[in-house]
Amino acid sequence: MIWLVALCAGGVGAGIWMMARAWFPPARPLSVLSSELTSPRSTMVLPHTTGLLGWRHRLVRRLAEGASRSQHADMAVVGTTPLRHALDKLGYAMVFATIGAVPLLLLPILELGSLAGYSLVGVLLLVSLGWIYPELTLRTKARGARQAWDGAITVFVDVIGISLAGGAGVDDALMDAARAGTGRQLTELATTLQAAQTRRRKLWLALEDLGTAYDLPQLRELAAAMDLAGESGSRVRETLRAKATALRVRQLTDAEADAQRASETMSIAPALMAIAAIVLIAYPAVSRFFQ
């Protein structure tokens, strides 16, 4: 009984701490505020409200600000926002908590109050599962999105090499390669390069920023190569050709690894069925032997 009281007290203390952090958040750094003024408004803005709804909005903002750099990159490449991700985590935690609270409410009615402690532990486990489920889903989606970006970057590099071989300049080669396809990734590349061209900014710097935001090392390496070609006039056609070949080899290796992983996963079910059949056949003989 003592451990149950201690667990409840810990939950109450954690709730009070979260409420205090939501009502009295610390001052935001000046660098963050200045970056928000210069960056485009691509995030979801919650309306300013008061009361219980305002407390929920402040809590969501606090959770969104606590995301790490890798989480921000995963959310950016997937196309979601920190606020949306924080709302998903709170929503799943509340749904799982509601599911776990049903037995907790039914036990006193069924005169099984002695099992309430186990039900409370189950509620906490379900809340934890609901809290981490969006994180696992985000990582899976980000991995798939980066694989799609690898394929698009391979095509992008190939077209850049062809354009440079045809006598085009660095800027023209980048713009022509981005406009060569209609997929989501190439469309985003074309939009990014068009925005940089409108602002009279170097196109490879825009590529480097996009690669940093999405955590795409291949795009950052491409930006570095185009920087050499644009600033010092280096011949990068052979470098781009070798990079495209390396990207294709990597994609083929990843596809083979995924296929091998899927094959291993499919072999688990027959192995379990065989083990169950052996146990079912051997159980009567083993039980008779020990009798």
C-alpha cells in the first residue's frame, strides 16, 4: 500500500511541476526570437486564449520548444510541425490513459478493489506507450522520407552533370535539374532554388540550408561541390558522376538490406508454429514420463 501512495504522490508532484512550468515559462533566448523574425511562417500558430484552454496551449508550446535538433529535422523532412507533434503526443497519451482507466473504474464496482494498484500501473504504462508512439511513428516516416530524398538527389545530380557537360553554368544547371521532374522532392528543390534566386542569394547556400534542415548529408555534399564550381571554377563533372554512382550503390545496398530484414521477419512465424507443434506433440509423452 505504501508504494501505491508513493506512486500517486509522485504523479501529483509531476503534474504540479508541469502546471508551474506551463504557467511561468522561462524567458526565451534572444537568438530564437530573432530567428523567428527572419524565418518564413511555416509553423502552425495557436490562438492566444485564457483559462484552461490557454493553459493547454502554453503546455503544447513548452513541449514543442523542448524538441531536439534531430527531432526538428525529422519533423521537417516529414512535413509536420513541432506543435502538431506535441498535440499528437498529448492526444495519444490521453486516449491510452482513458483506455487504461476503464478497468480502474470498474474494479470497485466488481468488488475487486485490491487490484487497483495493478490497474494504476497499467494506466501509467499505457500513458507512456501513448507518449512514445508518435516518436516511433515520426522516426519511421522520416526514414522513408529520407530514402525518397536519396532517389531524388541521385536524379538531381545526374541532370546537373549532364547540364554542365552541355556548357550550362552552375546556376542554370541547378535550376534545370530541379525543374526536370514533378515529384515532391524535386518540386521542393525547385521552390527553394527559385526563392534563393529571387532574393539574389547563392543557390548552393540554399541547398546547404535545406540539407541541414532535413538532415540530408548528400545534399550538403552536393552544395559543397557546387560551391567549389561556382566560386573557384573547379570542374566537378567527374565528382558529380562518382557521387551519383555512389548514391545508386547505397540505394541498392539499402534495398537489399530491407529485403533481407523482411525475409527474416517472415521466417519468425513459421518457426513459432513449428515450435508450438513440437511442444503439442511432445507434451503427452513428457507428462506421462514424469508421472
